[in-house]
Amino acid sequence: MNVRIEQARPVQEKPLGDESVDRNFIGQLVREFYRRVRLDARLGPIFAREIEGDWEPHLEKMTEFWCSVILKTGNYHGRPVPAHTKLADVTEDDFQIWLGIFRETTRDLCAPEVSRVFNERAELIARSLQYAMFFRLPAA
Ligand code: HEM
């Protein structure tokens, strides 16, 4: 039988269905998350180095990304894996810091059920990125 990958995923696949979670809310969540990331002693300098000058394009891109993930809008067309595999100094511990800040931000801004859905998706995507970054075969 031809099972689509989407059907095998263990997490929420439909749009969230909570009307308070719209593009505007996601934009605020993204902005608050990156405000905290930029203050972090370890992640702040990495982002400052990679995103020079105007943060707005990154914040808009991340808003589209999270709208696609949570609201299924499909307007994000970027490539997350190469954006991260090029970050040679980023470690698995850094992903734990990233996820910790993300969980704190959703806890502070979202209803518990909404927070749970965002965190679940972030953890899943973080796992795929880490797989791509740390468990790939060395180049021949
Ligand atoms: C320690 C962990 C992480 C670090 C240091 C990091 C850093 C970065 C940086 C510097 C960029 C900008 C790259 C560029 O524009 O050239 C970026 C882009 C991005 N990040 Fe992360 N990231 C981390 C984890 C995550 C996680 C867990 C997610 C998703 C849940 C995520 C999603 C994205 C997405 C969607 C982009 C945009 C990629 C594109 O389309 O260009 N990141 N990240």
C-alpha cells in the first residue's frame, strides 16, 4: 500500500483550529522568541554573526515558517537544512538551549494546549535538523 509520509507523522497535521492563533499572534511569538535568543549568552553571538543588520527579513521568514507548520498556510518555501548545516560551530547542546528558550516563550505567550503543539513541532523539527547536522556520513 502506498502510505504517504504525512499519514505516518505522529503529531498534529490539521490547522490548529484555535482562532486566537493567527498570523499576527505567530508574528508576536516569533519576535519574542528571537528577542530572548538574542539575549542568550551562547546563541546571541551566533545569530548576531549570521544575521547582520536588518532582522526583519529573518523574522518575516520565520513567521511564514511557523504559519506553514501550525496553520498549514504553505507560504514558506525556504530550505532549513542547508541554513543550519553551514553553521559549523553549532552543537547539540545549542539545540537544547534553543528548545529551552522556545518552550519558555510558548509557556509565557500561549494557552497550554497551544504551547504543547508548538513545542511538539519544534522538537520534531529540531531532531531532523540535528540528524542532518550531526549524524551525516563524512564527505568522501
Ligand atoms: C541551536 C539551534 C539553532 C541555531 C543556532 C539556528 C540558527 C539559524 C540561523 C543563523 C539562521 C539564518 C540562516 C540564514 O539566513 O542564512 C536560521 C534559519 C532558520 N532556522 Fe534556525 N537555528 C537553530 C535551530 C532551529 C530550529 C530548532 C528550527 C525549527 C524548529 C529552526 C528553523 C529555522 C528556519 C525555518 C530557518 C530559515 C531557513 C531558510 O529558509 O533560509 N532553527 N537558523
